[in-house]
Amino acid sequence: MFNSFGNILRLTSFGESHGKGIGGVIDGFPAGITIDMDFIQKELDRRRPGQSALTTPRKEADKVEFLSGIFEGKSTGCPIGFIVWNENQHSGDYDNMKDVYRPSHADYTYKTKYGIRDHRGGGRSSARETISRVVAGALAKLALRQLGIRITAYTSQVGPIRLEENYTAYNLELTETNPVRCPDPEKAKEMEQLIAEVKAEGDTIGGVITCVIIGCPVGLGQPVFGKLQAALASGMLSINAAKAFEYGDGFKGLKMKGSEQNDVFYNNAGRITTHTNHSGGIQGGISNGQDIYFRVAFKPVATVLMEQHTVNIDGVDTTLKARGRHDPCVLPRAVPIVEAMAALTILDFYLIDRTTQL
Amino acid sequence: MFNSFGNILRLTSFGESHGKGIGGVIDGFPAGITIDMDFIQKELDRRRPGQSALTTPRKEADKVEFLSGIFEGKSTGCPIGFIVWNENQHSGDYDNMKDVYRPSHADYTYKTKYGIRDHRGGGRSSARETISRVVAGALAKLALRQLGIRITAYTSQVGPIRLEENYTAYNLELTETNPVRCPDPEKAKEMEQLIAEVKAEGDTIGGVITCVIIGCPVGLGQPVFGKLQAALASGMLSINAAKAFEYGDGFKGLKMKGSEQNDVFYNNAGRITTHTNHSGGIQGGISNGQDIYFRVAFKPVATVLMEQHTVNIDGVDTTLKARGRHDPCVLPRAVPIVEAMAALTILDFYLIDRTTQL
Amino acid sequence: MFNSFGNILRLTSFGESHGKGIGGVIDGFPAGITIDMDFIQKELDRRRPGQSALTTPRKEADKVEFLSGIFEGKSTGCPIGFIVWNENQHSGDYDNMKDVYRPSHADYTYKTKYGIRDHRGGGRSSARETISRVVAGALAKLALRQLGIRITAYTSQVGPIRLEENYTAYNLELTETNPVRCPDPEKAKEMEQLIAEVKAEGDTIGGVITCVIIGCPVGLGQPVFGKLQAALASGMLSINAAKAFEYGDGFKGLKMKGSEQNDVFYNNAGRITTHTNHSGGIQGGISNGQDIYFRVAFKPVATVLMEQHTVNIDGVDTTLKARGRHDPCVLPRAVPIVEAMAALTILDFYLIDRTTQL
Amino acid sequence: MFNSFGNILRLTSFGESHGKGIGGVIDGFPAGITIDMDFIQKELDRRRPGQSALTTPRKEADKVEFLSGIFEGKSTGCPIGFIVWNENQHSGDYDNMKDVYRPSHADYTYKTKYGIRDHRGGGRSSARETISRVVAGALAKLALRQLGIRITAYTSQVGPIRLEENYTAYNLELTETNPVRCPDPEKAKEMEQLIAEVKAEGDTIGGVITCVIIGCPVGLGQPVFGKLQAALASGMLSINAAKAFEYGDGFKGLKMKGSEQNDVFYNNAGRITTHTNHSGGIQGGISNGQDIYFRVAFKPVATVLMEQHTVNIDGVDTTLKARGRHDPCVLPRAVPIVEAMAALTILDFYLIDRTTQL
């Protein structure tokens, strides 16, 4: 049950980095949605390695093959199976890691838990697993588009370089105009520069992705354990390297008092709305019709191209130096993954909300 | 399904602030555990209103009545039903809120979603709902105690006043020696002072709770969507007023590079361990045997004793001034709630982990 | 998770025969439904012991107390907690069973599985647990009534005495006019007579309940594992003493060939329908708009007032003779239970069906 | 969620008859199990069309390709993705069914529910979907074999020809020695003869499969809604064409009184056991260590090679005559499917049972 995400709309994923491929099954996807293959592939391309000098030079086409659930270009309501075949793997790059636990990777915990592990490229713990999320998320976006709901994420921090303003201060259309996916062109340049420096050192760096959901109706979210923010947090923290989640004012709001942070209602030409949006579009776990926004922190990639101390599978102290082709910074490629998890969550809760009244 | 939390161990809760009571059903609780009623009541007392000058002066005994699943002092493996009867409600305090949406509360979203709402004391959206979590969490703690797993939370920030060090710098035994539940007696005094000031203004203030889980075996957590941090984040963000979750280095780690943040393994007298614990005890979604720690931010309570602008249920602009007895700061009473959600999550994953190998 | 039934609409139940009471939580019940308390109590009265000479002479009022989720007479969309307090228990009747395993009861399996058991009245394995189903089912019926869906069950067989015709041959309005709940007054008399005889011997007898669902729209049921018949079968086989389930032609249909059993479609004044209904209203796991009907077999109650050989908890051969007040035949009281499980299933699938298309 | 089966061990399936293939994901499969590919293929061969004169002459190799979750011949605990590619489809055979609803098929209900349907070969509603069950079931059997649990099914009735005795009267080793999979060679001949006759008429015939589970420990099954029989019934009724389920004495037991049907315990050389097994190895929803046995009735295949009346998608009366290659009797090929669903259920409950006590 733990390789599945969602309730009514549910993605079940499978696949390892150096196995045959990464795939999944999307169950509960609404029938009758036109499947725009170009759009789906574009989403995969945003996640694809080798798309810019900032990312791993691995070349993977990452073309998705749908296996079921689509007939004459439309979803049928039946489960949508899909796979992205692996290719261009250099499994040999991992030979020296077979018997060694890489620091801050999942090698040790997987081995201890399962008694067995596919060491090649991290196996199931590889970030390559997120391909299945992007495919499913792209489908969810197609449905949300029909509902007028739009999801946009961007890189808002890399290491110490950060956008100081809230998302409303930026033109989010600019996000895709630079390889870091930052809507502030100046900051984007700085971030790019920093990533290049870190890469040259064989080191890695983390950052923050901000995500905005626009056009959500009032009513999505299910009290009390299915609060919208709880589902979003769960989805985000399930992404490799994610370390933190905050929505609305988040940690920043701690500087304010209740009287300052409350979002006061008013009647805006017949529609109830709020002057401010400290709540991040969610009140009592339910969307209130304002923009939903949240931030996700990603740690630096654990694979550094430097010698590190560690132990081998027999518990003997040793050293390890990673070979292979790795990302110095996961942020740019994680933007579509964050959007995908948000899209899956919102569509799921949209469908569920229909069951609220008879 | 959304008033339930957990997988094998599952709490289903019910109840409203001014209804008959708050209760729940705990399913999947292991058989044969001795039920220490004093301990459970003590946990409830830590959450109880009126326990100090810092909290709402409402006086509620909050005695739990168990309804099933316990026989001759032990759990039977059958579902444990329970209820804490409501008493001392002043429903009249809420009469003026019947037709008005309180800012940053769930009134508007509930009404829009459900078409009906119990306005008295927030109904289901009241933080009184967390009683069921504390009862279930106390039971989980009893089981975890047998396994040598201990969960401790404390207030690490109130408004701008914060503990600067990580949890290892404090004597956590001191947490319960002051009403804010802060293990640093000096800071505790400052926090207490601040809360008193804010209260005098009729205002409210937020803060951060830090939680530490000690003694967890290697192997808890289920890739990929059931990562331990994802489950913890979901549990924490389902608590009223929670706005953010971070584990390990969280946001702070963004200042570091991968080479600095990696937790290097070494053999410590026959046991594989790490020198540092930036990972927060979880790698690849699975506990690695180190302490698990995380932080949860809580916004200021939305109910302020000041006049605020808002709209009524007909969408007409109006003002509202809360009456009644409210907490100026939710933090001290939220400490056992955070612990409870952590305990439920850890015991659930402990049980699930048993199914990993034949 | 196993004391819960349903998906979007979910009953979680708790309670033992000789504990404080039997209760539950109904989650996902649609908001805004008027709660007709008289109707709910009438349903409980149909299940109640002591309602006729055919049932156990135990006198239990079985009054339900709702604990949450209802406000000013209507459902709020929040979980509906409820309890029926136990009373009139003669726990002493079970003293001689404390250390002995009753044949064909759950004593031995519970003890072995859980290591502990509440022996009084069967504890959790008592059919008294079905009270929670009847309460939840009554609520579901209230919602279904608004949708024009009606569920009716009746006793169609007791021991060898059986109704030979399909449900369409009987006036189901007569079901409640006799204590066996059989719509054929002649057969009802025979059944009554047989039960009286069996009771006089201290023995017990089984039978069959037939259930009909009228007014179901086309489209309820979820391929492939959520087929409507699979959900109904699961619900029915979860009732104590149920041994078999068949829908449509069931076992009887084996005498026919495909050409005879197929339900041929035709256009009936603009509505697609079928001449026959061998399918029992379900095709491909989905309701087809015809009446849904199925049959559930119940074995004789295991408690006989005769001396039986058995073993005690130390594995020593012994004998046992039940004392206490028991039903000679479970059928009459099981009729509302079968209806309740059907009602829960149909309402759940009705709600789920709304998520099929955008 | 409805294309998934199981709790901890969960199969999610996808695929249509004339799409790319039939596949699935098996989540929660225990790590470290040696994957015997030959065994899995043999199970698929037992389900394969064209295996004898009794089945459809379609030739499909039905070779399974595993996509993940297996490393160096062993399960890793990660989800096991797989696919059986479709081939040899004659989609043209279904052209005349594109706009017509086949009687007693899922065409009409799918179209009405989803607004769209893949008409080729029944699409998702095709029995070809059961391939995924056989693959997953074969894996489950490999794990159960290690635990000494064995599952065997056989054809016990075809039309009116039936085995009169309980399973203990037959040598189940003979089941696979004839194409109908009946352990009584005489009856097998008669059944074969009958199927040949029915086939010659272009008609179809149903029957019963009996399944026996040997070696099950005491304790599998989860009260109250997760009773072992309820899970088995749900699994069986989710198979295409299944119409009825009974376990233990089932309908036959109605002839007996409680005193006759009770399974009396005795001490058999230190082990508690029962003289008889009317209960079918399950008491109170929990396995009692005796053989578990149940029977599943299958209706005649709906596709008959005769002209039938029906309506088209515009609701106009018309006639239809099936072309193509179809099974006259589903029973022989359904035997491994019944076993597969039983194996998945038993292994799931075996794993769950481990969480009962600490």
C-alpha cells in the first residue's frame, strides 16, 4: 500500500534506477479526458536529466509508453498503466558501491530493512522513481486544466541565494526561461553561477521550491486527518531529498501576532474573499478559494564527487568516492515533481469533494 | 476515511467542541498491553485547558471513559472505543458567531463545503478534537515503552523567542517543570512573560515545537510514498494551527553543501552508526537507528479578543469581537498532541515493518 | 483497518457483548440529511432480542445515543459517533465458559490469535456487534430513500422449509407481518413451527435471507476488484454465521446454458432494459438498473443447550452445556442486518460513482 | 483504489483485452523470496487459452515480463511490476460489436458509467484481466510454499454433472491429469463430453470450482469486517462470471441442526483439533488450523455463437451474433485464478497476523 499515493485518484508506482524501467498505474482517473501526449512528454522533459549544464549529463530520452486505460485518445476510466524504459545506464559506475554504504543515502537502511538491495544507482531509492509522479501529475494537470485550476512551481532559493518576496511579486511566466526555473532573472543568474561553482568542486547544494495553486474552488480538503495541507505535506515529504514543508506564512508567520496574521473577510462585489492570504488558501484544512501556496526545502544531493569515510556491508570502516554522472543541485528538475504531487493531491480532493452532499 | 489516521494501527475520531464529547476508536492496537490508566490521564492533563495561567481558563476535567477493547486491564486486540464527555461548555459565548464567519477560522470553508455547520465553539474544527489523538497516542506510548522507544517534545520557540541550539544541548527532563514546556528555564521565563503580555492585549502568538524520538530501531518507514517523514509530516500538519514541518536539518541545512551535510558512517564498537545526524534519523524514508527529530510551527490562535472586520453568512460586511475563554498561545498544550501523533506513526510503522520479510 | 467497512462511506465499529456497549463511527456520511430518529430506532427494534417468542428472551432496550455529527436534526458531514449501551447482561451465565472453548464458536481462534479473550458472551465475536451495522445501515437507508433506492430483505428458508419462487412472486409488504419475516404467510407459519420445535429440543437451525435492492441507477460498482457483487459478498460474509452468498441466478443458474441465462436487452419505451434478470441487476460488476437481488445462507447458531464434548484452555477434554438465553434461529433478527450491510454498500458506491467523470 | 486487491500485500492491475497488454504491480511482497520463473509460467499456462480442445482456440503465449522488484533472482521488497504483452488479437472480430451491447456482458454498464468504452474484446471487462491475478497469485504461492501452506482447486461441477463428495474423497493429485481439471477421472470424462456438446451448439455452460487450503496456521483473519471468509468471498466474486461463494458446509448445511453441525474439539495427541470440519476451517472469521475449503459458482460464458436480440448504443432494437474464438466453459481455465485469489488473500492475512501482538 506504500507505493501508492492518493485516495480516489491513486498512483501506484514501480521501478528501479537500473532495472527495466520506471512505471506505474493511475487508478480512478476520470473518464473522457483527452490525453495530450505532447504535454505529458514536455512535463517529462522538464524532469529529464541532461536538459542543461546544471544537471547530470546522463542522456535519457524518458519517453513514456502508455499500456492501458486510453482509447482513441481519451481516458476510459480504467487504470492507466505506463512505463518509461530505462536506457543509457552505466551500472558499472556503481560496482564500487555494491558492498559499501554511501553516506546519507538509503543503502544502509534498505539493506537492514529488506536484507537485500539493488545497489545499482540506488535501486528503488533513486530519484529516477519520480518519473512515475511526473507522468501521473501531467495527467492530473490535464484534468485540472478543464476545471480552471493551474499549478505552478519555481525555484525560490539555492543555497543562500533566495527570492525575498512572496510569489505575487514575480512574473511566474518567466520561470521556464532559465535553467534554474527561477522567475527572477537576476537571481536566476546568481543561482546558476553558484551551482556551477559547487559542481566544479564536486559538491552539491540544496534549496527551496515554491508552489502556487490558482483557481481552486472553496471546499477541497477533508477534516480532520485529511486536511489539504496534511495531504500536500505528505506528498512533498515523499519526494527524495525533501526536508521541510510550510504553507501560507509558515515559519515566517511566527513573528506576527494573531491580530496581524488573521485574514479578514470582506465582500468583493458579491464574492466573499479575504484582504490578505496569510492562511495560504486553506482554512480548517479546506481550500477557501484564495491561492494555495507552499514551500518545500530540498537538501543538497548526497552524492558528492569527493572521497568520504563510510563503512562497508560488513561494518568495516572504509572510504568511498562516487563516480558517475550526478546532479549538483536537484532543484531545477524537482520543480515539475513538486507540481505533479500537488496536481495529484488537488484532483484527488476535487473528486472526493463531490461526495460531500447528496 | 478522512477522520482516520494510520494504517495497521488506526485511530478514527469523532466529536465536536460543544457536542456530547470527543472520542474515537483505536483499531489494530496490539493485544496483551497493560493499560496504565494513570498514565493516559496524565497525558490528557498535559493537554487540558485551565492547567496554568498561560492557557484558557476553561475548566474541563477531560476524563476518558474506555468503552471496549480492554479486558482485565489489558488490550484484547479488539478495537478500543473511548470518549471524553464534554462539560462546562458555554455555548452562549458563541451566539454572536452563529451567522458570522470568524477570520482565519474554518467557519466559512465548512459552511461552503457542507452547507451546514455547528457554529458552537468551532464544532468539529475545534482544537478540542485533539483529545482523541492524545488518548490514542498515550496508548501507543505504552506499547512503545515496552519496545524501548521514547518520544519527547518541547516548546522551542514562542514568537521571536527561540532556543538556538539543537535538542541535544538541553536537558529534556526539565520540559515539564515550567508551564510553557521549554527545557531551558531562562527562555521559558521569557516565553511565559511574552505570552502574558500578548494575553493582556487580547492577542495571540505562535511558535515551534521540537520533537525527538529515541530508541527507534533501523527499518521503520515504507518507500516510496510511505516514507517515515511523509507520515510524520501528514500527522503534524493535520493538527490545528500547524503551518510547517521540518526534520533533521530542515530549512537550516540549506546553508550547507552536500559534503558538509552528509552523515558519515563509522563502526562504533560493532554497531554501524553516524558521526553526525543532519538526516534526522531517517535515510531514504527509513529510520537509521539515530534519534529522529523534527520541528512543527504553529501559527497564533485565530481567536483574538479584539474587534475584527469580517462578513456574515449572507456576505454582508460586519465586525466581530470574540467572547469566551481562549488560549493566547497554543504551544504548551500542543506538546502532548505532537508527541501523540508521533507515537501513533511510529507504532504503526513498527507493526508494518514486521511484514517486510517472511 | 479491519473493524471498518466501506470506502468513502465508512463504518468503524467497536464493542463487546458484555462490555460497556456497542458503538461506532460513520465517516463520510453526506451532509444535510435529516436524521429520522424514530426510523433508526425501529430498525434497531427489528434486530433487538426479545422481540418475539422466536428469539432469545434477553430484554435489551438497545436505544442508540448519537455522540456527534448531527446538528439541529441534520447530518453535518462530520463523523457520526454513536453507542448503544449494554444492559441486562448476565455475565455470570458465562462463568463456566471462561476456561472452555465452545464448539464452532470463536473462543479458540481468538485465544490463539490474541493470547487473551473476553469470554463473556463471546466478547467481540458476539452477534451483538451487529448493532453498529444496523445503526449505520439505518442512516444509509435515510440517504438512499432520498435517492429513491429501497432495500428489502426477508427470510426465504429455515432449515428445509423454503420459498420456491423468486422474490417477484411475493408481496414483500407482508414480510414484517410475522415474526420470522417471511412474505409468504403459509410458509411463515411452518417456519415458526419448526423454530419452536427446535427450540424445545435446545437445538438451533439455519436458513437463508433474500435481499432485493430496487431503484438503483445504472453505474454503481467499480471494476475490477470493487465489483458491486464482491463488495456485497464481503459485507454479507462478514456477518456472524453467514456461510454463503449468491446473486442473480447463483448456484441455480448452473442448470442453464448461456443462451438461456443471458439477459437480452430491449428498448422499453425509450429506456434500455432487459426481459429477464438472471444477472441479478449487475453486469461486469456494475449495476444495470434492474433489481439487484442476492441470497445469504446462515448456519444454525452454534450455542445449543445440550451437553457437548470439547476441550478447555489447557487442551484437556471436557464437556460443556450452555446456559443463558440464546436464539434458536438467527434468521428473523438477521434480516435488518443484511439490509444494513446492503444499504452501506450501495450508498458508498453511489457516492464513489460521482467521481467517474469530471 | 478499486483496481487493487489486498491490504499489506496488494495487487494493482491494469490492461485491456486488445490493448498493449495485461499487467500489474504487486506491493508489499516479502523480501528475499526466490522467484521461480518456471513455476510462474506454468501457472500462466494453466490459465492460457488454447491449452486444450475445451478452451478457446486463441493462441497466446502469455509470457510474463517482470519490470521491477526482483534482483539476482530474489524479491527485494520493492514493488514488482509486470506485464504480459497482448498478441494474436483479432480486433476485427469485434467490429460488429462496436455499436451494440452484448447481452449479459459489461458493454452497456461500462458505456453508461464511463461515457466511453473500449469495445474490442470487452476491453477492461475481459477475462483476460485475470492474467494479472495469476501472476501475482503465483508469487504468493511461492511465499506460501515456504510456510508449508498449499492451495489446490479443481472443477467440481459442470452444468448438471457434479462431484457428490467433499474434497477429502478425491485424490487431488489427479486434478491436472485431464483438461477439465476434475480429480474424478470418470466425471471428468462426462464433463469433457458435455462441454464438447455445448460447444458444438455454439452455446456455453457454467459450473463450480472447489478450493482447498491446507497447512494454514491458527489465527489468520481479522474480525469483524476482515473475516477470512469475507476476504475470500470478495476475491472470488471479483472474478468474471462468478455468481456464488460458499465455505464449509455452505448451503448444504441448512439441512442440519446446530447440534449436528458444530465441530467438536478434542485433544489429538497434544494438539487441539476438531473431529469434523463443517466450519470449513474458519471460526469467528479466523482460521482454526483445519483445512479451509470453499466453492465458487461460475455462470455460463455470456458469449454464445448464436443470434441474440439486443439493442445498439442508440437504444434501437437489433440482433447480434458473436464471431471470434470463445470458451464454451470457463471452468478449466478458472481453476488457477481461484487458487491465485486464495493465495493472495492468505499471504496478505498471514503478514497482517504478525501485527497482532507486540
